[in-house]
Amino acid sequence: MENFTPFSATAGGALIGISVTLLLLFNGRIGGVSGIMNGVFFAPKNDRNWRLIFLAGLILGAFIFQLLVPDFNVPRQNYPLLLLGLGGFLIGAGTRMSGGCTSGHGICGIANLSIRSLIATLTFMAAGMITVYIIRHSLELVA
Amino acid sequence: MKQNLIALLCGIIFGVGLSLAQMINPNKVLNFLDITGNWDPSLIFVMLGALIVAFISFKWILKRPAPLLAEGFHISKNSSVDKSLLLGAAIFGIGWGMSGYCPGPAVTGLGLLSLESVILVVAIYLGFFVYNRFLGQK
């Protein structure tokens, strides 16, 4: 567990909590990133701009953080393209089918005491753990 | 206009949070999912940090008749635990475990000029499109 970073993880999480709080308090929107992403192209035309702006904010946030704390997060290199491409496709289809991702179900849904979101979260975590076991330890596709 | 400023602010705070928590490092996420390997429980602490804040604030906010800048709250009324929830969550989890990304970090990683993020975002939209076009209508 030498890479365990409980303090920065909790502080970063609290910032995410503040973000979803402000979005709900001011705009009445749930800060679920898969839903926000999907709506950029698939929501009614008058409900798209804020979504694109939120996503631009995500990118800007990481960019600013990187300027202030260089080399804190370094892009990964040489990861198998198939795992990225197929993985991304499954993320897109799966989050639409289940109506949310780590932020929408895992944070906002659970914070709103939704059993549906709790079950979704436990399910995608279990599926993720099994998948990592297979790709790292059974098939040994990645280290 | 004000709502767009809030959206921008919330996006920035969210992106800084993911960066500080190193959730835009996909190997750190994989190390969380790798419970039989060199396990890194950090992701649980990210969720706990977010949940403690959101649990308290949501309860308080949702007592209001309306949000500050909009006419109503847009919150899913769907509470059903059905096949599409379980299957969809499992499919998402498989993609998460394959790549080390979920949607938030995939987009946020664009701010690191990460090539992986570009691939992920394109592939996620392809998944949205295929589901919305051929499988969805729920």
C-alpha cells in the first residue's frame, strides 16, 4: 500500500463534493459526468451549452492544477490501445444503460440515498475488480 | 448566463479535485481495483470525501422549493433496480477496469494533454451513440 494517499484523496473528494453541491444548489443539476457528456450531443438544443462549459471547466481545472503543481499527474504511456478503445466504448454504452457513472450514481445518487445508485456502484466496482484481476493477473495483458 | 458561470466554476473545482486526488492517473485507479495486487484504497477516500460533503448539502438543498438560478431540480425519479441497471453497471465496470478511466477523469485528462484521454472520450461518445441510437429509448 505504499502508493496510498488518504489525505490528498479525501481533500480532492471534498472538492468534488463542493462542486456537485454548487451545481445542485444554483442550477438544480446533478453533477454526473456521463450524463453531462451525453447531453452535449443528445439533450434538447437549449440544454447543451452549460454541459459543454462544465466539461471545459474540468479540462481547465486539470490544466491549472498542472501549471501550479507540475509532474503531480503524468500521462500514462504505452497502454494497450485495444483496452483503451474497447474500454471507452463499454463505458459509454454501460453508463447510458445504467443511467450514471462514478459521479452520478457513486457520489450524487448515494448522497441522495438512492438504493438504485448504491447497487449500481457496488456492481460497477465489482465488475471493475474482476476485470482488473483478469487483465493483470490471468491474461497478464498489463503490469 | 449566470448558470453557465456556475457550470464553469463547478467544472473547474471538480477538475482540480480529480487532479489533487490523482484520479486522473489511470494506474492509480487500476491499483484501487486490483484488490489482490498492491492495493491502493485511495479511491474509497475520494468517494468518502465527496459523499460526506454531498450527503449533508443535498439533504439541505433539496428542502428548498427550487434551486437559486433555475425553476426546478432535475433529478432522476427512477428508483427501479432492473436488468438494465445491473447489466449497464457491469458493462461500465468492465470498461473502467480495462482502461482505468471513468467519464470524469477521461474528460479531465484532456487538461494534461493526455493522448489516452482523447481516445477514451471519442470511444465513450461512440458508446453513447450506439446505445442511444440502437439500444436505448428508456
